[in-house]
Amino acid sequence: MKKMILFVAGIFVGSAVGVIAMCILQVNRK
């Protein structure tokens, strides 16, 4: 059960970091 929670949390954190990184790249380009 804990592994499933960690797995979902890892995906959520990974996607959040990816979105933030994309936003930073877009701002730096302007």
C-alpha cells in the first residue's frame, strides 16, 4: 500500500517539477 502511495506521489512531484521547468524556460526565452 505504501509503495503505491510513494509511486503516485513520485509521478505527481515529477510532473509538477516538469511543468515548473517548462514555465521557467518559457520566461527565460522572452
